[in-house]
Amino acid sequence: MIGASDIEGEHVRYSDGPTVHCDIRVEASPARVWALVSDIALPARLSPELQHAAWLDGADRPVAGARFEGHNRHPQVGEWRTVSYVVEVDEERVFAWAVTDADGRYGEPAVDPAKPLASWRYELQAEGEGTRLRQSASLGPGPSGVTQAIDRWPDREEAIIDFRLAELRAGMETTLQGIKALAERTG
């Protein structure tokens, strides 16, 4: 498993769109891995932050433009709901979504997927008999809990971002290990 920040070691600013990603090799076909990563309810079983996810507007799978809501919990910021928009789907290769603050928890309600509070992505690549799975997340550009913390402590912006990226990386590692275990389970 490899975890990394795409701009690690630099002076990280929220306006840079800091990104973190993790990769894992899964001993299962891309089709098997895709069936797991395209199930939006699965990460709630694995993630320390996402508690529940459900499709909206009659959607039942990832297609560009489909929406789903996520219910999250964090020990420092409590509970909140997001609405995500599927922004890219290439079956068995890419599933990406933009997370918006539809309820206005971090300011005015924001539902523009071009200005998300975060963007998430799964990428799958066939690798021999298995699959290389990458999960990534980018912060911003919309307001979020991270921007609230930065507004409160602007001199700590880099530390706040580093802390959040480390949290996201840990959650991704847990999620990817869970996906790997499920995909490789026989029977």
C-alpha cells in the first residue's frame, strides 16, 4: 500500500487543492473490484468517517450526473450530510464524484459540483491477473470543515491541511484493505 500527498513537502495551501491518494494491489479482476467500488454503500462499512450513503433521484448505480447523499461523523466536527455528484464513470476503470455542501453547513448551501468541498476518485487498472486500485481525494475549492479551521487559525494552515490529509489517508488505507479482503474472498 502506498499513501502519498501529491504536493507533500511544499508549502501546502487550501487554494492549491491538496490531494492525497493510496494504491493497493488486489488479487481479483477489475470486474470484481468494480462491483465493490461502485457500491456507494460499501465504504460506510469500512470507513471511519462515512456512516451511510444512498442514491438520490431514483439512481441506483454510478452514471455521470447521478447524485447520492452521504452521512458523515467526525469526532472534532460532529455529524453532517453531503450531496455528491458523479462526475466521471468509465466502467471497470474510473468512478469519480464531487462532494457538495447542499445543506449549507459550511456557509451558503452549495450544490455546484464544479466547486466541491472535496472530490473523490477510484481508478482501476488491470495488472496481470489482478487489479491496481487507487483511491484519491482532493480538498476544495469550496468551503469545508478544513476552511473553518483555517479561518480560525490562519497561521496553522499547513498543519491543518497536513492533519486532514493524514486522516483521509488513514481512512483510505482502511477502506482499500476492506475492499481487497472482500474482493479476494472466495466462495
